[in-house]
Amino acid sequence: MQIQDLPFSDPGVPDARSGPRFLWWLGRNQLGGQLKALAWGLLHFVSVSALPFCVGLAVQAVVDHSGTRLALTGGLLVLCGTAIAVGDTFLHRAAVTNWITAAARVQQLLARKATQLGSALTRRVAAGEVVAVSTGDVEKIGWFVEAVSRFTAAALTVVVVGVALVCYQPELGWAVAAGLPLVALSVLPLLPRATQRADVQRAKAGRATELASDTVAGLRVLRGIGGEDLFLDRYRRASQEVRHAAVRSARMWSLIAAIQVLLPGLLLIAVVWYGVHLARQGRVTVGELVTVYSAVMILNYPLQHFTEIAMAYSFSRPSAKRAARVLSLDRATDTGGSRADTVPDGDLYDPATGLLAPAGRLTAVVCGDPDAAGRLAERLGGHPAEAGTSVLLGGVPLDELPLETARTAVLVQDKDPVLLSGSLRELLDVPSSGAVRAEDALAAAQCADVLEALVQGSLDVTDPLDARITERGRSLSGGQRQRLALARSLITDPGVLVLDEPTSAVDSHTEARIAEGIHTLRSGRTTVVFTSSPLLLDRADRVVLVHEGEVVAVGAHRELVRTERRYRAVVTRETDDEVTVPDTLADRALPRGARDEEAALRGAVQAENEVALRGAACQEIEESA
């Protein structure tokens, strides 16, 4: 696999039972690249380790006054230098390829899992952890996968050099062979503590990053209540904890590095002392002593990879564990489906709650529990958090449809939609039926002021569609982001559109116009809106009250406000201890949009109750007028 061939046509099915198993699975799936890096690594390391033998032969040739052997040794040095350059070049190329392809495979697996789970992913795993896995953790996993082949080449080179020294000069060779395992394995007792300290550092860094992200996301609110200094102090303390943890971790790794320098140095001193003693006795030649000395000194290079693989594994192990935890998550339903990929049409019905959304009509659903409403919205879209009875669309169970077909049939917009960075034109460039123009969708979502704000915030932009949207739309208010997301959903024009609290962040006047826009633009299309807003409820063709997981009332908004106590409690926030609004007040009415009458009614009842009853009150005044 080459970098230019990315992305993978099929990243495979990972072994996500544990972090080490996942790392092993990645290595097996890149066996060709690992073997290639191993081959180039052996060429490079063996060539480097052959230099001492060439130097020893050259010194001995000079001592023996042999010009022929000296010339031959010079040719061997040129050959080793060429092999070192070629091996190092292609080893680096193969290693980087392994790193990038491993990281790309993990990212594709995570992206595929995210698309399969949808919004259920962030219900089961924190969004920050998903981001951490798909960014920093991916790099650490790729580092370990890439380092394995280089470590294997270095380890084989150490073995080859040790055997060669034993064959070349047995007395000194056995001394080196006895000392090499001690040098290579001396840091093993320190690795668990180093790994533990590194884990603590990463955990503290993650908490600090999460705190900083939350602070930035809520900066406007913090400034409004004067809480930015409090959160700044919290971040300072978290940052200092990260610094102390990083220093503790660095101390341990510096100790490991010092040992990796100290022990080879002591081995070198011992070999030189023993070699000089043998040379004085005439048991070894000067060339042999120089060869063994140079070989021990050169072995420091491959031995460094023992420390690197230990660091790579200690850093990648928790990263692989987090990635495996995300990849081990499964949908409550099968993504393949058992039916043909034909998009059904008809009524949307949930047997679990008894909720029915007739085809071609706007159905509003009132649910006192926002979390329950979110879960029900996911069920209607074919993304249930738990296995159970499937939602039916035209009598066809959504669970039996392929995932892509189910998502084409039913589009769900949750209460916290995400805006991707880029131009507004790119934001609205989504798969759609083509029946709804961008201008119509933006108008229905009341985005005129949003377009003006985008143009004013962009340089040299006259067309609002070319205006840039910052990351997650942070330069816009919550209501503006909500309206752009609504426009994007309206452009898609699915057969069934499910909206979860689409107007919770806008004012009442804008909300009334949005309600009218949705009703007009989605005329003849099935639309389900989860809301407790009287303005949206008043424009719905059918209102359904869901209480404790069951449909308990169905009717028109004005009727339910007067007759259903549980409905009125959710819509008007009315409690049993509060004085209820007299029926005569519900029978009075104000002209739609008249501010004077609205103010008078607000003086008679609580503000939220007035908003709830305003739609129910307007019909009789229009009739009496």
C-alpha cells in the first residue's frame, strides 16, 4: 500500500477486543510494508555495523604494510557507505509510509464507525474523547506500528554483530555478547513506572484541554455573568498540574535515556580494558582490538531503538485502548438490512409509543422530558439507542432497510446541529431532491439577518453564499446557527423530516415566522417536530402528547391547551400550585402579531402562559371581526 493509493477501499474489520490486539491487527494488515521496512532497515543497520570491521581490517593492513588489503578495505568502505545511504533513504520512506497508512486506516475505521452510529456515538462516548482518538491518538498508534519494523531490524542487527564478534575474536566477542543483553534489557524495570507517569500526564492534559474547550465554547455566557476569571483560574491550576506531571514523566524518561548512555559506555570501557590486556599478552592484534572497540561503539545506534520502541508502546497502548473502545461499539440494528434498498413512503409509525405521523402532514410532538424526546427522534430516524420494535414507514420496518436507505427516507436534525467550517455555499451543498432552492430554504428559516452578518464579517464578499463560516459557526449566535442548520435540512427535502427543537434559541417573533415557513415549504411532505413552543404547535396539522413513553393525547393545539392538563403543564410550564388561566381568557383572543393585545395579555398572566395561549385565542377575534 502506497500513500498515493489512500484512502483504503476497505479498511477491514478491526480486532477491537483490547488495545494490544488492535495494534497486532494493524501490524498484520500492513505485513507487506513491515517486511519492506525490515529489509531496508537490515541493510542500513548491518552496513553501519560493518564499518568497524572495515576499519579494523584497514588498521591491520597498515600494520602489516599490505597495500592490496588496504585498497580492498577502502573498496569495502565505499560499498558500506553506499549501502548505508541507500538503506537509510528507503528505510525512512518505508517507515513514513507505514506510519501514514496505519494512521489513515485508523481514521477511516473511526469515520466509518461514526457514520454507522450517528448521534448515538456521543451518547455512549464523550465527544472530546472521539476527537482525541481521531487526532493525537491516531499519530501515536501510527508511530508504534511504524517503529516495530525498525526495532526488529535493530534487534536482528545486534544479534548478527554479536555472533560476528564471537566468530571474529572469541575472547572479546564473548565479553561483548554477555554485556549486550544487560545493556538492552536494563531499562525494562523502569518502563512500568515511566508508562504510569506518562498516563497521568495524558489524563491531566486531557482534562485541561476539555476545560479550555468548554471555556471557549461558553465564553459569551461567562462574560455575561462575570465568570471568565473563575474559569481562567481553573485552567491555570489545571495547566500547572499538567506541567508538574510532564516534568515527573520527563524525569523518568531522562533517567532511562541516561542509563542507555551509561551502560554502553561502561561496556565499552570494560571491553577496551580487557582488550588492551589481551593485546599486551599478544593474544589479540591491534586490528582486532580496534574492530571490537568500534563495533561496541557503533552498537549504540541500534540500541537506541530499544528505548524508542518502549516509549512508542507506552504512549500508543492507552491510545489503542481508547480507539478499540470506540471501534467496539455496535449499532442496535444491523446496517446491512434484509430488504431491498427501495425508499418506502407512507405514514411514520412507532409501535413502542403509539406515535403516528400521517404522510404529507406536519405533526408536532410534545414530550416533557427533553432526553426522551431526543431518543424518540433518533428512533423515528432508524437510529435506536437500544434494540427493540422497529419504527414503520409505510408499513416497512426501518431496521430492515440498509442504513443508507433508511437515512435517505428519514432525516433527523437533533437539537444541537453542527455547522462545518467553509463557505455558506459549501454548507448548503448537501444531497437533496432538488425540489427546494437554497433561497427558499433560507427564507423559510428566516436567515436574512444571518446572511447580512456573514457578509459583514467577510472581506470582499458580495454574495452571501460565498461568505465564510468559522469552525462550528462560533462567530454566529446560537439562534443564527440553529436557523442555518434548519435551512440545510429543508434543502435536503427528505420524504420524512424530523426536527428536534429547531427554534429553541430564537425569539418568539422569528419563531412565528419560522413556523409559517416550515408549514408552507413542507406542504405535502411528512414532517415531525419535537417542540413545546406554542407558536410551532399552533401551525401543526396534528399535535401528539407523549407522556412516560406513550401517546396519551392527540388533537389540535388549542383544543389540547383547554382540555388536557398534562399538555398544558408542559406547554405553559404551569404547576398545580399556580393559578390557572380562566377559560374566559382562553376564549378571548388577540389579532395575530398585534403587540398591544399581547402586552395586555402578558399583564393578565405569566409571560410563558400567554405565549402558550396566544395561538388558541386568536380565532374568535378574527371571527368576531
